Amino acid sequence: MSHSPRKRPVYRLVFATRSPYGLWVFGDAVARARAEWWKQLEEREETLFSVAPDPKEVEARALPVIAANLEALLARTGGPVKMVDHSLEVFGEFYGQVTEPVVRLAVQLLHKEGKIPTSGKGVRRTREIVIRAA
């Protein structure tokens, strides 16, 4: 982390886990912390031009990518997929940038398109959703 996007980090955050669940939760926590950091940075620095990415814009870009990642994951495995076991494949390039509710939206998008039978509704946490091909 640094005090400005143009400065070197003051420290580096390191996380070690053997658990796929830990990887999922860490990515979600990093995305939430990142959004909060950008918000705090913008509040402190009164600049004419924002250097922070708009979280809604990042989520909008991530949604179709994550949906495509889920489709590819289903095609590769050929069976039911518990998303928490495939964190990096699910989030792809957006790991640590978007939170797990974006993945739930991707599941709902695939359901709406008729590509998977489940919409994810009724499952408390997104990471616990198991998807299958239609």
C-alpha cells in the first residue's frame, strides 16, 4: 500500500493459504479494501481529475468476463462446479478488483441466458453456489 498511486508502496501485503476458500475470501477482501482505499484517497486529495477507477465501471467490465470464465470452467470440467474451488479461474484478470456479488450477477446472467439451471438464489454466500451446465 502507498499513500498515492504514483508513489512506491510503504509495505506489501502477503497472504499464504492452502485453502481454495481462503483464496476466494482474500480476493474479495482485497477488492473491498481497494475500493475503500481509493475512496479515502479521493476524499483526502482534492484534485480536478480523479485517478481512481470507478468501481461500477470496473464491475461492468468484469461481469461479461466472469460469465465467460464460468462458461469455460463448465466446459473444461464437464460437471458440477463449486465456484470457491476455482477462485482464480472464476475472477480471472479481475481477481482482487471486484467483489463476490459480481460473480453472483454473472451466475444470474448465465441463468437468464439459459446456460445454467441455477440462478444462485437461496444460496446465502456466492462462494457456496454450485453451477452445472444446462
